[in-house]
Amino acid sequence: MYDGIIQDLIDEFGRLPGIGPKSAQRIAFHILQTESFDVSRLAQLLTDLREKVRFCQICGNVAEQETCGICRDPRRSPASICVVEEAKDVVAIERTREFRGLYHVLGGAISPIDGIGPDDLRIAQLLGRLSDGAVTEVIIATDPNLEGEATATYLTRLLVQPNLTVSRLASGLPVGGDLEYADEVTLGRAFEGRRTVER
């Protein structure tokens, strides 16, 4: 334990996901010991993040405008929507260059243990996007873990509409893993091998 500001900084970094006490300490001391580290730029970027970055009004992806670049891109197919849990999953799928449709970010997954139900996710917004019949395929790309599977099952039962194909990413992704950690080849193969969900 350190005194004052250094311990406060270590504690603050330790609150970030994936940063344990030792990593938090290493980051804090790196900032302290590296004279070339631009602390003011980091502070400005964090301030700009809070002030300028928001979530797309259409899909829920991160954006610096009302809508994200993917939703504004006229080259994307509006007939296909890929449903993901978090905005970081959009980046993982985009790296594969296999999907040219639009996205819908749920903002999480159904998790009764954590008190997250369907009403806590952006499912109503997804149904609103499907209401005009222009979308012909929904690809469910939730994480291959218990919460992701529960969310996929719920969506599959909910998305019973004429002329709408519902598919789920194929095997190849490790059970219990997160999309953001899957490599491009594994995720690309899973995307190519997606299957229609039986109802």
C-alpha cells in the first residue's frame, strides 16, 4: 500500500475490467516514471470520450455523431442485421470482412443472476427495426456462453416472422469465450458456417 495520490491512482486503475492490482500498480508507476508520457493528452482524451462519444441512435454502436459510420454507409445491406451483445463485438466481426449488413447492439445479455432481463436490453429497438419487413435475415452473434445462449434462445423464439430467416453463428467459437478475443480466422469460419435456428 502506498500513500496519497499514487495509491488513489492504483485503486482507480484497479476498478477497470481486466486490470488486477499488479497491473494497476504497473500502469501507475509507468505513468509516474516515464517523463515522455503525455498525461495531459490522456486526460483530454478521457474528457473527450465522456463529452463526444455516444451510442448510435439506430444500432447502439459507439459513434461521435447521432448515427455510427456503419449505419450511414450506403454500401451496407439493409436486408441483414447482425445482433451482438456489446459494441466491441462489432469490431471483432468487422475484422473478418465477412459481413456487409448492419448491426444491432443489445447492450448486454440476459443474465438472471445479475438481474438483467430482456427489458434491460435493446430488444424493443430491434423489433422496431424489423417492423417494416425490409430485413430478411437476422444473425444472432451473442457470446457462446450461458448468458449468450439464453439471449439467443429468447431472440429465436421472439423473431418468428414471415420472410425472416434467423441464424446463429456456427461452431468454431469456444464455449465460454467472448467474441472480442476470438481470432479473425476462427470468427470468420464461424460466420461463414452460421446455421438457421430451428423453431
